[in-house]
Amino acid sequence: MKKANTMIIPTLIAAFALVGLNSSPALAKKGAKKSYSSSAAAAAAEMGPVPATSPAPKPGQFDTKPGPAWKTVGGTVKGIQGDVYMVEDYEGNPVKLHVGQGTKHLKRNKKVGDIIRAEITRGGFANSIQ
């Protein structure tokens, strides 16, 4: 009998806890209805407009200024025509790089036959050449 009496109190506490946990979501639904879309709209208005992104250049066109880096290209310079370097990458693929005033040169005076590594934009502008 003594063992049964000691188990009644923890059992009652557990039962009340379960009832409380099961009823709290129902009470929350009936209670204050909060719209998250309005708070998201308020946060978006506070942050300001989304900056416009420029479309990717068409094939054969180059970016004319530095931008977000897309990939790194390494290879041998096969030709230089004005601001365009023709590079053969390590896999043998031809790559055209546009070089401008925004390009960071770690070593000046690139010439045909030099091995280079360039960080380029999606439009082929070389952000940096080394």
C-alpha cells in the first residue's frame, strides 16, 4: 500500500503536465492571431529596395567592369588582341578574358606563352591576373 501511495503523486503531476502541454497549442490558436506576412513586409520595407542585378552578357560579349567572381581560370596565354587575352586553360579549352582598368595585375607585362591565373566574372572580365 505504501508503494502505491508514493506513485500517485508523480503520476498526477505527469498527467497534469500532459494535459497542459496538449492544451497550450489549442489555446494559442484561439488566442492572439499574429500575421507573419505583415511583419515580413515591415522588415522588407525597413531594409529598402532589392538592388537590381544586371543580366548575364550574351555569348561573345564581355563585362566591361569588375564584378562578382564567377570562377578562377588558369592556363597559358596564346594571344593578346588589345584588351582581350586568349588563354588555353589546363584542360586545353580556349578562354577569352577581357582586361580593363579595373583588373588588378600582380605582374605587369603579360606576353604570349606566360602562364597565368585569373579570377573572372560570368561575362569574362578579369578581376585580377597573376
